[in-house]
Amino acid sequence: MVICSRRSRAANRGSEPCTFRVTANAYQHGWRPLTVRVRAHDDRDHFVPLEHSANWYDFTVRVVGLDAYSRRFAGHVENGRHSLSDPALGGRAQGEQS
């Protein structure tokens, strides 16, 4: 069994420590929101587990206390093996359709 995760790096280029909050937008089975505290002028790796999502990910990173900062990451980690279509795909398309 291969356990896969998506590595991300939280970088703080400011002069004060900050806390990043990582939350799932999809594929929430088996995963809890992450809190990553980073010292000033430092960075820290964190890992989002993908074993319950066929290596798909969709998560948002926010900085606690800085409402203007929000970054969304979504995609698929390729590992050279056969994979599945996006398990969150399906249903009616979102957007300008009525």
C-alpha cells in the first residue's frame, strides 16, 4: 500500500510569527483542518493526506488574523500508476448556467 500526501510549505517573510490554517474544500474524509505556526522569517512544511481521495486535493490556506490572505490549491498528484477521475466531480456544473 502506498500512502500519498501533498507537501506544502508555509513561508513567513514577516517580522512577527503567524499561524496558517489549512482547510479542505473537498475530499474531507479522514482529514482534519491543520494549524501551522511559523516563526518570523522562517518556513515550515506540512502535509495534506491524500489516501482517501485517489490522490486528489482541494484545500485553502488562510492566515489567522489576516482576512485578506486566502490561497486555494487544487489538483492531482501523479505517481505513475493508474488513477481515478476526480471523485468530487459530478452533479450539475457551477457558474453561469441556470
